[in-house]
Amino acid sequence: MMLDAASVEALMRSFLLGTGRQPVPIAKAFDGLLAAGAEKAELQALALLGQHRRFLRRWARRVEIRAPAFEDGRALPPPAARSLMVSLLSGKNGSVDDTLAYAVADALDRRKMKIHPFDLPRLDAFVRLHADSLGTSALAWVARNAASEEGNEDNPYSFVEKIDVSNWQQGWPSQKAGFIREQRRIDAGKARDLVMAAFASERAPVRASLVKALAVGLSAEDAPFLESLATDRAPSVREAAEVLLGRLPGSAASARKLQDCISRIKVQKTGLLRRGRALSLDYPATIRPYQQLQWAFQTFAGIGLGQLAEGLGMSVEEVTKGANDAVLGLVLAAQAVRESRWPLLAGLSEGRSDLWPILDQVEDADLGEGAVPALQAALIRPALWSELPAAAQWTKLYTVLRAPLSPATFKSIMMSKAWRALPAGTDDSPAAPTAAILSAMAALAPASERGDLRAALRSFGPALTSRANQGLNLLDLIDSA
């Protein structure tokens, strides 16, 4: 028996519409094989039609496999960590810019983990601020939402986990600046050529960050390019170039700035048997006391310790030892950090516990491996504290170091009088500053000291320790995954 297409179509129509409305053309379709009036002829026809359909050759449906918009090979965090992240980093009681939030982002980056896709909407603020540490999925989320907010403009950045010479222009802004800094350490001239070739096509914020990246390995060969930026349309780019030009020894801008600085330093001879010189700042008459620190940082920005010492006719060691002005000491300490002169920083910090303002001046500096222990030793002086620094200062320290404290340093804080003097408040009115400090301590605690910190937190009320304890649990989950 061979059913043709017309017969199959007629049979299908009859059975689908109903044999009462559309009689089954049995005799015609089956060419007399079935008698139209036979008992159960319609059921036999339906059975034969079904068998016929079974042996039809069906064309395979073409499946189009599309490549993903981006690759993200990072692992998902443990399920228990997801709920803690949502609790700590979103909602009314969450925070995305305190020390703990930065520590969580760094822990995820260190373990090569990403935010679960279902959690991206709830953690939107956290992802936006820390996207650089959260992988390509986070970058894609931020870029997609940024494009829609700006009117569906095409986003100029791609999503690359590893950046190199072939794809560096397609990376995220911070990736580009970081890549140029790395290349400057290898070949400063080649890195400058990369920046010059890509400069015209970049947006103003990226251009400014690329100029700042040239601070690594800065030399006189960079002067022509930096001088050409005096006509850049973005003020941030012009200012960044001007700062770097001021750091180039021998340039006209550097000479003028150095002379201005020298004129603001008063030198007095001290001692009878062991002669020395004491240095202090001569502030302009229009500068109020509360403005002195900011004025000093701005005035001396970009002037190297060697330049300053040469202008004063002294050695660098004599300049740092003779700094008899607290503000001048802060200026010299900030420059010592920029130049990675850790012994000088140690000398300037001797007997002082007020060097924390230098963190604002070195947050964009290219700090080497010795920066973490040196800055911890210079800034964290529990024996000199009457009270612990505020939470905001701990956050600034972490954003500069991007590392927990050393076990010895953390223990010295926990054993200090300042720690024991933390106000606990009452159950009805807990001390909010204390809660913020405890949360910062949870972020800064090395893994080996988290157990001792948990024990110490038991002396405070739950209202003060809730975020700190949750943060410790979350960091443990991430580190052990």
C-alpha cells in the first residue's frame, strides 16, 4: 500500500476535524484495501495512517549554535556564601564601599569566583563599584546597564579576563591602565608608543588614567608627548600631564615648581656641639590652619626627595631628619612612599601616629612589594593610640594595600588599650562607630586570626558584631571553596 500526499492530507483533515463533519475517504485513500462500510474501518484507517507516519523520513531541524557574547570561566561561590553576600552587600543595612565590601571583592577575585547571575540585580551597586575584581560577567552586567542608561549607545569596552598587547584596547578602563603600568616596567618606550597610538580614540577618563600610568618609569623621553597634551580637550588629561611634567628633573615646569617649594621652607641651625638644621614650612598669609595640610600636599606634589635635598644643599637623610614641622613631615612621608624609600618612611614615622593623611596622596602610586609591611609599620602604632582610627581610615588603608594585616600587626591591635577602650554603647543605643570599626577589623584580619577575632567579638553586643561576624563567615566560605 502506498499513500500519496493528497490521500494523507485528506485523512489527516478528517481525523482532526472530526469524522462527523468530514467523512473519512477510506475507499479512495486506500484504493479498495479497506471497505468503507466495514466494521471499525475508520479505526483501521487511523491505525494505518499512524504506521505510515512512523516511516516518514524527517529532515533534521537545523540547530544554530551561537557563540556566547563573552567567556567567563570563573566558578560560582558556594550556596551559603550567596545569601551572606546579599545580606551584607545589598538592602537597607548593606554597604558596598566599606572595608568589608572591598575585602569580599578581593577574595572573590583571588579565588577566581563570580557573582551568581541570579544575584546580579540584587547586588547591582556592589557589582558596579567592584566590577574590575568580579570577572567578565560583572563587567558585562555593568556595561549593559550603563549603555541602556545612556540611551542604548554601543559600549566601547569588551570583556577580557586576560589582557595583552593584542587586545588591551578592548579591555575595561582599569585593565588598560594596569596593562600600561606593567608594560612600563618592562619597556617604558614601547608602552608609551602604545598609549600614543590609542590615545585619540579613547574617552577622557581613560585618557587621564593612561597618562597617570606613565608615571611608572617616567623619564625625559616622555616629555614631548606630555607637553603635547597641554591642548587636550579634557581638563583631567591636562592636569595629569602637568603633574608628570613637574616630576621630570630638568624640565622648565619642574624647575619653577622646585623653586616655589624651596622658597616655602625655612631652615634654622640647631645645636651647639652637634650642629644641625631644622626645617619648617612658611605658609602663605591667606592659608588658614585647617588648610595647611592640603596646601602643602598640592605645593610639593611631584617634587622628589632628591630634588628637594639638592635644592636645599642637604642630603635626603638630613632633610627627613631635620623636618621639624608636622605637616612637612607628612609631605616627606608621602613622597618617601611614592619613591619606595621605606627606611626613610620608618624614620619619619618614629614617635608619630598621625601619618594616615598620606594615604590620600599615594592611592594612585605604583607601590612595590615592600609597601604592605612598610605602610603597616608606619601607620599602625597601637602603643601610641588613645583610641582606634575611624572606620573610614581603615577603609582607605585597605584600598591602598589591598591586603589584610600581618598576623603580628593584627595581634598588636587586639592587645592594645585602644581596642579595650572601644565604646560598646547599650542594647537600645549601640555605638555605630564601633560597629563600623569591628566590621573593618573583620576585613583586615588575616585568616589565621579570624578565630581570635570571633572570640573577642563576644564581649560586644549582637547589634555591634552582626556585620563583622557575617563578614568573617563569608570570607571563610570563599577562602575554603
